[in-house]
Amino acid sequence: MTDPRDTIANSPMSFLQIVAVALTLSLCALDGFDVLSISFASPGIAREWGINRAELGIVLSMELIGMAFGSLLLGGVADKIGRRKTILGCLVLMSVGMFMATQVYGLIDLSIWRVLTGFGIGGMLAAITATAAEFSSTRRRDFAVSIMSIGYPVGAVVGGIIVAALLQGNEENWRYVFYFGAAITAVFIPLVYFFVPESIHWLARKQPAGALEQINGTLKRMGHEVIAALPEVKLEERKRSSGDIFSPALVKITVLLTVAYFLHITTFYFIVKWIPEIVVRMGFDISEAGSVLVWTNVGGATGGAVLAFLTLRFGVKGLTIGALVLSTILVTIFGRTPADIERLSMICAFAGFFTNAGIVGLYALFARAFPTHVRAFGTGFAIGVGRGGSVLAPIIAGFLFEGGVGLPTVAIILSVGSLVAAGLLLLLKLKPEKPIPEQAETEESEVAELQPSAART
């Protein structure tokens, strides 16, 4: 009997699979837009409510706190109830949170709804990473997950252009940013419902009621032969749980990836969250600050795409380490760039190129390191704990600025995270390191592949 997971692993990707991966890219773009939305809105919020830079740093971190908890709590939910249901539920949370952010007139109320929005985003990120990996062939997995990950800067760029038009140089219109975010998020609910079926990998392992019919329906849509019965799930497979990310086979991988992500995300979010405010402080208006942020994300999208294509020929671990080292250098240079809008745009574009390439590489490593039964939870755990760095970055920078520390020093302090993350990845041992040919990949082969590696690390 043919295992449907083997069919997906061995076969060229069908139109349905390509559409599903493309939608995960679009869903990841919502994360990019959300982070950019509060960055664009922050000058208007600060001016309207009269808050200082330290308080602004707290506002900028609220949805990141939500993302951390959402990734930690909902990643495990995606492994239990399915990728599709989790994504749909998270989209509803995000739509509500975005809309309610337009109805507030104080710091506490805004913070509550930003946390809710972030909670939905965090859970969705864990679920779509697993979805992109499981809808791709084995050969294209690193590429598919990397392409999904560039949705973040793509969403920031496209959203930035739209948001700039909505604001039109008037910071008092900051609520329009969240109206738009709520509407575009709601549009994705029917798209996911109709075009992203439940993962065959998840159905074949969990085998809920109606699993055979769902698998065969999806196989037909992919142009494959149906199966007569579900694959046998052995007793040891049924005993596996989310806690396996802390098992001897996976614990070192879990710790290294989580800490590396935490440290690099600190560097990444310092750039993403503070660029508009820093540029405005240099004497430029909000539209020019928005332009610099857009160029940062253009660089980020380009860097992610370049790394994605390079994974087809080179090992993703080495590519990621290189991106992290260059991130450190470019963020340090950013801190010493004079108040010249063209030079700032260029430096920030390069900083975005390497910082986002590092993020993309780490997501690809998540999808490769964790087997199907813990893929969403493992990814969610790494993102959830790692997002602590995203929470700390704006707050640390805000208090450093408020304490009189200059931009060059703050940039150096916040850039070190990427450098240490690169050092940690040198300790990571994964097999295989190079892109692998299309071959069968079941739960057993994934775990067998990782156990010897973990034993050597």
C-alpha cells in the first residue's frame, strides 16, 4: 500500500500544493504588515497621547508579547487539531484585534488589542510553517519554507505603500492603518477555507474521523491516485507527543535553534521597530521615514528570496550563519549613518537584506529539524521563546535612548545578538546538510535521521 506522504515527498508539486504554499507566503505577509502598521502609527500615537520614548517602546512591544504566547500555546494546538483549523481561528483573532485597535483612546486599551492580534499571528506562524513544509516535496522543502518566510518583508513593502497613501503625511490618520489591516486579514479567511485543505502528513498520523476521505479528496485535487486504507500507525508512533522536542534526540536542536532565534530576532526588531522614529528624530517627516522603512523591507524581501533560491544548491545552515554575521555588520553601520535620506535608505536596505535572510534561514531550519508530529509545536516553541527577543528589543532601545545613549552605541549593543546566534548555529548538527533528492519521508525516517545527529552534538 502506498503511503500518501511518500507520494507527496516523491512527486512534483501540483497546482494545489503551489497555491497552498503561495497562501502561506501571503499569510506570513500579514505579520510583516502588522509590525509595520504599528511602526507607522507610532509617531501619531505618541503625538496624540503625549507619551515619551520609553512608553512608546512598550506600545511597540505589545503585539510581540502576544506573538510569543500565541506561538507557544497555539503551535501545540496545530499539532493536535490540525493546521487548517488553527490558521482559520488565528485569522479571526487577528481581524478582531486589528479592528478594535481603532476604537481605543488610551495606552492600556490599545495594548490589550495589540496583544490579541499578536496572539493570532504567533499561532498562525507556527501553523503555516508546518503547512508549507508538509505541502512541499522533500526536495523543495527548504525552498518552500524559505519562500513562505519572505512574506514578512513583502507584506511590509506592499503594506507600507498603502499605509503611506492612507496617512498622506497626516499622523492623525493612524487609525486608518488598522482599519485596512482588519479588512485585508478578513479576506484571507475564505481563501484559506477553500484553497488550503488539511495537511496529509497530519491526517495520516493523527487519523481523526473522516481522515481517509479527506486524504483522498486532497490527493484527487493534487492529481494523484487515491488510497484504499490509512497507513498503519505503530504503537510507538501513537505514543509520541509534543514533549518530544525535549527528548534526548531533539533537545539540543530545540535549545540551539530557540536561543539563536531569540538573539537574532533582537537585532531584527530593533531595526524594524525603531527606524521610523529614528529617522523622524533626524529631522525628516513621517513619509520620508516610511520610505526608509519600505526600503528596509525591500531589502528584506530580496535577501529572503536570494537565500531561498540558494538553498536549492547549498546547505541552509551555512547560508544562515553567513547572513547572521553580515547582519551584525550592517546594523552597526546603520548606527553610524549620517542624516542623509538616500544613504539611510541604502544602508537600511542592505541591513534588511541580511537580517531577513537570517530569519528565512532559521525558519527553514525549524521545518527541517522537527518531525511531523512536533513540527508546529517545535516551530511554535522556538518562535514563542524567541519572540522574547522581539519584545525586549524595542524596550531596551527605548530605555537606552531615554537614558541618553547615542544611536551608534545602541546599534552596536543590539547588533551583537545576530553574531552570537551565528556562533550557536556552528554547534548545530543536522543531517542532511545539503539539499536532498526527492525521496520518501515518513515519521520514522525523519526521527531516525535526527537521532544519530543529536547523539553526535
